[in-house]
Amino acid sequence: MLIREVRVTPVAFRDPPLLNAMGVHQPWALRTIVEVVTDEGLTGLGETYGDLDHLEKVRDAAASITGLDVYHHNAVYAAVAAAVGADVVTDLHGLTGAASRVKTVDRVFSPFEVACLDIKGKAADRPVVDLLGGRVRDAVPYSAYLFYKWAGHPGAPEDAFGPALDPAGLVEQARVFVGRYGFQSIKLKGGVLPPRQEAEAILALREAFPEHPLRLDPNAVWSVDTSIEVGRRLAGVLEYLEDPTDGIDGMARVAGEVPMPLATNMCVVTPEHLPEAIERRAIGVLLIDHHYWGGLVRSAHIATLCATFGIELSMHSNSHLGISLAAMTHLAAATPSITHACDTHTPWQDGQDVIAPGALRFADGAVPVPDGPGLGVELDRDALAVMNEQYEKCGIRARDDVTYMRAVDPSFSTRRPRW
């Protein structure tokens, strides 16, 4: 079954002013939607980042894979690698750690791999989870993902979520998300306020939600000493502490001094990082992300390797739409070692999506595996057209939390450690 055509469509959707260690989310989030069409009339869907530099690489790769067999996974990867080139290292995106050529190739390849798996599932009349080994769970638990946030973007009215700048605001945000989606665990994006204030917020969440596992992610802006201090203070409170400090060396030093596991999606982001992290026992939990680990199959391989060395798994999330949520759900449903609820930004999208409604839903904080063949989701072409028009008009071509924050606070610094 040959690839006859590849369609690449950039989209933009509204994003609230969510605060993080790099600043604040802009009013529009960007994604790229990939459609792979075969000579037998089947179409597969993929989704990836929307920054212009990445989009251009995806477009180049799309041209290079036309004519290849959707079953020839290695040939598609080789074509993408050739399209990316030998000397390109530009994949550093948001808060996902170091850049490398391999990681660049993997993140360009990922949406094509997902789309090909979607096609294979449709051809066999089987869900993608079956192509990854079969389900070990019928529904995938996700975590409420809390953010400090402004009431609205500067100059705009208050949004539907309202402000959350103190423990009371975060507890209210959690009540809304838990009440609406049934989440059974809670994560706070930290690195925004002084660590002691973020620890107070975690303690307030513990009081309000005594049975929910809690996580805190300051995105590596704390020093080793501060990480140890906060980690000890939150003994018995956190399920895990995610990326409190920078690098494998710093994480290893903290891991030996705090009572909870350390998790990462920043210091271990390619296979080459694993040997040192394993040897130094720097992490207890890896947040896998098929968008930059090279797709679903490669992520499953990493999961098996981590299980061999006793590293537990969760799943990382960036601002995403339903194609990604479906792919994440199939992967997690087929991966026994994903034992922690996965991250998702879906609630923050507030219903905006490019897929037809009904295939994905939350029940008690979990997403049941879609019933249909392939990914089990279909493109809503009207919604895709609207979001593509929004992309053309919004004026944003790359995520830049730092510059957006500095427009409000010129003194904002990205130094590490900040505390």
C-alpha cells in the first residue's frame, strides 16, 4: 500500500494565559495536522508541533515519503532523516530538554508514523492498540493538569477558567477539573512562584484532595539545595517530583536526598541519555512523549527498556488536540509499565478540536480506548478549515512564552537556577 499524497495543515487554537518557568502561554497555540493518503484510498492522521521551523521540516519530509509503502517503517524513517539533513539541530521545543539531530528526526517522523499506523489499523479493521501488542487496560487514566494563570490575557476579558495565583485559586481550579472530568490524580506546573509558595499550594491541594496522588513540576528552575529542601518538606505528600533541577547530574544529587521518586521529561529526552541516568539513578519515572521519542513504536521500545531497569512511566503532554490524545491513549493502553496517570492539556482546549466529536471522552478521569479501527477518530474538515484560518490570521509562527511574558514584565528572567 503506497503513499500517494501527504497533506500538511498548520492550525491555531485559543490558549489561556498559563504560567510556567519560561513565561506564559500566548493567546494562540499552534499545531500541525498531517494526513497520509494511500493509493488504496485510506487516509491516516497524525499531529505534531506547529512552530514554523518544524512545520517546514514536516513539509519537506512529506514530499520525501510520497511513493513509499506505509508498511515500510524503516524506509519512511530513512526518508525523513534524509529530508531533515545531516547538520540540523533545531528541535528544542518548550520545556522538553536538550536538542540533537536524532531528536529532530524523531519529532519530524512521529506524525507520519502515527498516520501510517492509523492506515494499517483501518486496513486490518483493528485499533492501533492491537498493532502495539494489544490492550492491557480498556481506559487510560489522565491527571488534572493545574497551572498558575492570569484571569485573562492582557487587555482581554477574563476567560472561562478565571485566575489562579494562590493556593485557593489552584484548589478551585482543581475542583472544577476533578468535578468536570473525574480526574483521580493532580499535577501542578510549578517554577512560577518561589518554591516555598508552591509547596504551600501542594499542601493546600493535599488538604482539599486527601486521596489524590499529587505531582509538582518546576521545570528545572530550582537549585539542587532548594530541590532537596522542598522535596524533604513534601515527604509523604508527592507521588513524584518532576524535574526540580537541571541535568542528570543535578537530578542524581537530588534523588539521593529526597524521599519521593524524581520524574523527568527534560534531562532524559533521547535514548542516549538513558545509560547515564540509569547508572546514576537520577530518575524513578520517565514521562514518555511519542511526539519527540519518534512515534508510538519507538516509545513502546523505550518503555520496555525502562521496565528492565525499574524506571516507571507516565506520559508528558504539550498543548495538543484530539489526534494526539487518541495516539497517546492507544500507546498507554498497550504499555503495561505506564503505571502513573498521564498528563494532558485537553481540558484547557475547552472543546476546541479538529476531530469529530464523540470518539474521545473522559470517564472518571480516564479516556476509554476508541472503538473504531486505526486511531478511531475522524477529521472534522470544517473545524480544520476554521483552525487553519485562525493560523493564517493570528500572526504567531512559533511558541515564545518568554517574549510574551516580557511584554508584561520586562524584568522576567529565564536564568537557572532561579531559586
